[in-house]
Amino acid sequence: MKLVGSKTELDIRDELINSKKSLFKGKSNNKLFDVLQENFPKLKTAYTISWIPEQGEDLYKILIDDSIIADIEINRVNREAIPLVKTISISEYSKGLSKISKIRLAVAMDLAKKDLKDLT
């Protein structure tokens, strides 16, 4: 999907940037960051594509660098429970997404590519 700089894209971009800052620098979600570091030791950048707080767990879809989506389930009730982590290819994840979800993924990919370029 080609980005055009719409208001929707700009709003999503701001939201994704804030989620990355919270993940990497914030104290609010250390468990998620620990899970990412443990499962993706070469992690350079990450953006939360979606977060669904269920009754007993949090469900996340996180773009890892610019290559894969991590599907993570963290139990909120039993803090000792081992988080469930699966990986999904970008092409597999993007199948059947709504238009807004496609925009969110495209913006996250754009941000991740810029982050990775800045690291080289």
C-alpha cells in the first residue's frame, strides 16, 4: 500500500511512534519488552500493530524490525505463565486486513525501515 500523507496516516504515525517510545523507554510494559528481547535477541525496532486487552490476557501483534509480525499473548492473571509467542510473515498477516489495518501496517513498515536505515 502506498502512503499518501493523509490525516489518518499522520494520526497512526503519531500513535505508533508513541507506542515504540513506551515500549523501549517506558516502564509501563516491561513484561512485553522482556518477551520481545527474549524471543528476538537481534531486535532493533518494534511497533505495536494491535493490542487487545482480554479478560485474562493481553494479545499483541508487533512488527519486528521490518520483517515479521510477532503474535504475543501475555497472561495478566498468572504472572508466572509463560507468554505464547508465534511469528507471522508480513504477507500472511496482511491477508484479509481491513483498509485501516493495512494503513497501520504500511505506516509501521515505513517507520521501521527508517529506523533500520538510521542504525546503519
